[in-house]
Amino acid sequence: MMKSTDIRKAFTEFFKDKGHFIESSAPMVLKDDPSLMFTNAGMNQFKDIFLGFDHPKNTRVANSQKCLRVSGKHNDLEEVGVDTYHHTMFEMLGNWSFGNYFKEDAIKWSWELLTDVFKIDPNLLYVTVFEGDKKDGTSFDIESFKLWENHVSKNRIIKCGKKDNFWEMGSQGPCGPCSEIHIDLRNAAEKSKVDGLQLVNKDHPQVIEIWNLVFMEFNRNAAGLLEPLEHKHVDTGMGFERLCRVLQNKNSNYDTDVFASIIRKLEVLSKMEYLGGDDRISIAFRVVVDHLRAVSFSIADGQLPSNTGAGYVIRRILRRAIRYGYQFLNFKTPFIYQLLDELILSFDGHYKELATQKEFISKIIFEEESSFFKTLSSGVKRMEEIMDQCKQKNIQEISGKQCFELYDSFGFPIDLTRLIALENDFLIDENEFERCLNEQRERSKSDALKEVGDWTKIREDDIQEFIGYDHTKATVKITQYRRVKIKKNDYFQFILNLTPFYPEGGGQVGDTGLLVSKNEKIEITDTKKENGVIVHFSKVLPKNLDSEFIAQVNEKARINTAKNHSATHLLHYALRKILGEHVEQKGSLVNQYYLRFDFSHFSKLTDDEIKKVEQLVNEEIRKGHPLEEERNIPLLLAKEKGAMMLFGEKYGDSVRTIQFGESIELCGGIHVKSSSQVGQFRIISEGSISSGIRRIEAYTGDEADHFINRKLSTLDKIAILLKQPADVLEAVKALQLKNLELLHEIEENRRAVVKQTKLKIEESAEDLGEYTLMYFHTQLTADEMKQISFQLKENKPKMVLLLTSSYNEKPIISLMITEDLVEKKNWNAGQLIRELSKLIKGGGGGQPFFATAGGSDINGLSLIKDKAISLLV
């Protein structure tokens, strides 16, 4: 039986022998592709080549690529773990041809690898080919059919439609027919009953696709029409986990050595056995071990759990795993982080980023687990409150809105809510929950609605040149443009033949500025990089697209941004010097106003540490280190020089280094020519943004000067208010001390008032037959009224305590009914207070034995006592 590491190696060695360059895996988290959050297919890192924006260094490439699919057409997170062959994080084995070989070699080599190298019985395999589509005007892929006839009998070649056998990157872009290889893993008895031909592409758990060969020959434009690509490409993808299942003769992906050791560790931790079926415990095992991989690789690639964007997806995956462990494996404390060692061993050094960052990944997962277990506990309490409210109102059905609140705010899946409800004899309004869920989905779709037109070519151009490191102004021509519509707003995007505009990247915002011709000025509102090309944004389209333009960067914004960017490098250097070399950059934002720097560190910085960091940065600024920039330096040489590199970034063979003194980093951003140009550096905030990640925000240059001047001005004003004391700080301390003394006096006076009021309330007791009524109008706060009510409740049976107050000229009512009356008379303070609150034009509520209300009409307080007596019948 081949081990997974041997299978991966055999794949790469096979294609290496066929003249392929073995490319390393790109990060699973995408940072420079606005259309995708995560790498969801092996071809993602080659999009620029398919789109014609980049030229391949190698025309034959193969690799094993980390992928993540959690939403959209490719996957539904809630289904992962339910079956035995879908995953969130998975490896895609692939080979590519960029205008080199096409269908014949792709088909021949795939069959050779599977049957000759991996020794799969050809009688287990079926292949599919594209049958054509009338709507698109595409015809039957007769070429692939004929080529497959050289390897497999006709009765094992299946014609399939567009849904299964036409691959598309999205609604627009490169696409083409594909040919899939499927395998029938059923036993002989099952095969004798139903022919495998009938089960291909029918979601049968044992008749599965293992390899997809995509022949990219079209581009789908914005109108939905297909246009031939200039060059034809091959893009193949084979699920590594499925291949391991086949070659290791297992019934499930999760039975392979890719997952087996992690499952065994989870069995030890949970004291439960994984049976591999469709029972809840087995599903929980699969969910946990699958999601562990997705979360760990995402963190290693630089994406931390958070409440927005890609970070929210990772947090959602992790919380789903925690929920399953909590609900079905009886975990009540963090457990997933304990599986990390087994995960690292399962890859046997292939993805070294896991081992390199083991401690960091473990701490992040532990902190996230700890936090979510607290949230789950809060959710259970909220569920209990909801059920108590339903009991009070004699309602047996929990509203869908409340179920959705539990789902949205506390991470409760609907099945957990359903289970708790069932255990307590409640139903839930499933239809209303679905409506709330669908409304949220529609809102998300509306927020993301974007229509992108096709590029209109103005003139031919080869490779766009970026000259922004050396120039902020240049004579340019527009080569392509397109219209983009987001909701109801139109704007335009331009590609220039060359550009001084820096595109957003590396935390630095994109440049703004102007395109100026003889007759008009076009404002450039943003600059981004998309599919390897720098794209310029504008709200208007130039009247004469053929004109020459002067491209002028906003120089003031540029220089201020450069100051902040250079300061982030010095800040990174200072943090590592002061806090330790465990500090690593985890994100940044650099614009003309301020800088934001996220870094790994597991405790709050002390005031002294912040002061030392700030001081060291300013010392480095004042030293006037000249910018030492090296462009196109070999990556290996940059490593030898000690350049800082970010985990989760994929660097080319040549890189750019930026050095100020001892600070040296790989960076593509804009920087000042000397550290002295940064001017002043001032930290304005430091805090936590997620488990193990801190954030510093700071000003430089003019903004730092303004910040200091504002502080000094405020200090001067305080000194004037304090009548110019010799020591302002001591004067403020004295004022604080005096304030505390006065507050203490006020509290003592309030306690005396409460004590006297309590005695007067007791004196007001009236015997009304079935109960004793205490009514008194006070000048107490709502909290003081509650305090007295609970004190008087002790040892006073059959009592109704009604208090009113006009504290701060606002009407307040509190109503206490002892439990014996609540039970015997079926009185409910919460219901009664709602009626009483109408007299003061307000509202209120509470529990059957105690409730409060507030309002706006103080005159209504005089009517409260009589109204209450009339209701207590």
C-alpha cells in the first residue's frame, strides 16, 4: 500500500520526467485577487497567464496545491463531514500546459499515470467528454472522444452536458470543455446489480471523480458569449485525498493515512470510537479533523480568524468544528489545538509552514476555542431565557427570529437549537427561521452585487511598465478600458501603457491623482492590481480615449504615505528588538494619514514597552539612514542578507529589498529616500484585535506634529483651568482625590436616604384582605428601588410592594409580588407593569415576581396606586 507521501512524490516525479517544472504551492489565502478570498483550484496562481496578462516562465508546470472551498458553487460548508469524500481544505494535484501540449498528451499521460504508475485496474475507470451546448454554440468534443478510444472502450466513454463537462473560472473569463476520469469502487455484488455507467456524476459515494482535464480554449465575455483564446491551455486537477483513498483501498477519504493518525488522537481525547458511518459521532469526527486542516493552513498562510471577510470564513469553519465537538463528542473545553502535532506529522515535512509556526497556530486556535466555548455557554443561557419567557406566556413554539438570533449572534446551529428545544418539549418556527436566513443571504448578495464589462482595447501593447519608484509624472496612453457597476454606481477602469501610479498592495493604499490631456482632467480615485495588471479607477470616461495624457500622482499624499510605510519597517524592527524575535508582521495599512501595524504577541504592551518602542523608532529616524533599495535581487540572496519575509506570501525568483540601517525587508511599496524624512513618530493606540494579535496605530511627519501640538494645547488649557499650578499632574491628582471624597459623601447620603425611605415604606403597609399592599412615592433611582424591594421581600408573605419615583424628573415604577401570591393568585408582575406603564406613557417588563417600568409623563404617577389595586383582583 502506497503512503500518501509516496503518492504525492510519484505524481511530481512522473510529470518532472515529462518535462514539467514542479511549482511550489501558492498560499491558500489570496491577498492580491479581488475576485477570490482563497485559492480554490490549482489554476488560481496561473490566472494571469490564462487571461493573457502574463507570459509563463515555463510552458509545462505541475504541482500539489493547497485549496480551500467553503462556499459558492464549489461547496457548502454545512455538508462537509456528512459524506466521506468532500473537504474544506484539500490538495489538488495538477499539471498545466500554457500553449504547449493540448488534449492528446494530457489524456495519454493521465491514463499512463493512473494505470501504469499507480496500477489502477482500467476496468474500474470511466471517462466523460463534453457533448456540446446549443445555447453556447459549442459542439461535441469529438477530438477527446477519439483520443480516449485509444485507451478505453467506447462503452466506458460518457457524453455529458455543460453542467458536468464545461469548466468555467466564473461568470466571465477563460473556460473550456473538460474530460473527467471517474472510478467505480463498489464491490462485485453491487456492480452486478447496477452498471457503473448509470452512476457516474450521480453523487454516489463509491463512484467518484478523481481527475478533471480542462481544455481551456475560450473566453466568456460580459455578454455571456464565447470567444476563442489566442493560446490553448491545459489545466488538470486531481483530488489528492480521493487518490489516496483509491490507492490505499479504503472506503473513505478519512480512512487513509492522511487523516488516520489525527482521528486516532481525537478518539483518545474524546474517549469515543470513530466507526466511519453516518452516525452523528462519526460525522463529528470528520468535521473536526477536516476543519483542523483548513484553519491551521489558513493561519500559517497569514489569515487569522476575525469578524470580517476571509477571517470570518476561517472563524466560521473553526466554530463549526467546536460546535460538533461540544454537541456530539462532549467537549466542554478547548481540544482542537491538541490535534496539531498529528496534523504536522501527517504531512511528513511536505508543508513546512505548519511546523515552523506550530506554536503560533496552536495558541491562536486555543484562544479562539476558549472564546467560543464562552459564547456557547452564553448561548445556552440565552436559550434558557427564551424558553422561560415562552413558559410564562404558555407558548410552546420558539419564534424563528429568536432561533436566528441564536444562530447569528451565538453561533448556534439550528439543529442544536432544535435539540435543546425538543429536550424541553418546545417546537421551533422553522419557516420563520428560514425567512430570516434567506433575508440575510439576500442582503449579502445585494451588498456584493457587481457587474463588470469586457475590456475594450484602444491600442495594442505588450507589457505594461510601472515607473512609480522613480517618477510621479509621465506621458501615457490608455490601452484598454471597461465599465464597472456596483449597485447603481458606474465607474471606469483604465489600463495605461506605462504608469507612475502605485497599485494597492503590501498594506499600502493605491495612488490617486490626475490624467490630464489638452482638453480635460480626469481624476484617478484609486489604483489596484488585478490579474497582474495595474488598473486605474475613475468616475468618468475621457472624451478622447486616443489622446496622450499626463499621468500625475498626488505627490503630497504619496510622500506622506511613503513616510508611514517606511515607519512601519522601523516599527517592525523596534518591536522585535524590544519584545523579541517571535514578533512577526500579520497585517498593515499605510495611507497618507496614519499607519496601522498588526503583529504576533500574546500580551498587552506595558506603558514602558510602548515608550521604548516609540523611542527606538525615533532614534532610527534621526540617524538618517539612507534608503538602500535593491530591485530584482535573487530571493536566495535576499534570504542570506536576513531580509524579513511574511508567511503566506509567495515570492518570485527575484525580489525587491528595502533597508534602513539594520531593518531589511522584502517590499514592493513606496519609501522615503532617508529615514530622516519620516520626521516625528508617535504611537496613538495599542490593543488586541484577535487571539495573539496586537495592533499599533501611529502618526508620522506633519500628523505626528499636529498630534503633539494638540496634546500640548490641551495641557495648556488644563493648566489655565487649574489656575496655572506649578505641577499640573499633582494638581489633577489632588482634584481627583477631592472628587472621590465628594462621591463618598454623596454615597453615604444616598445610603441614609434609602434607609429612611425603607422605614417609611414599611410604615405604609395596608392590609387589603388577601394580601398586604405597601405603596410609597420616592425620590430613589431604579436600582435603589430594586434593592429595597428585594430586602423587604424577605420574611413578608402575601405582599405586594408598589413603588414610584420621580428621580431626575423622570417617572419610574417598580412592582414586587411575593412568590406565594404569584402561585396562588396567578398574578404576574411583568404583565401588570405593562398596564401601569401606560399611565406614564412608557413601557416595561420583567419576571412574574418583579418588574419595572419607565416613561415620559410624570403626572401619571398619581394614578398608579388606584390602577394597581383595580388590577389585583
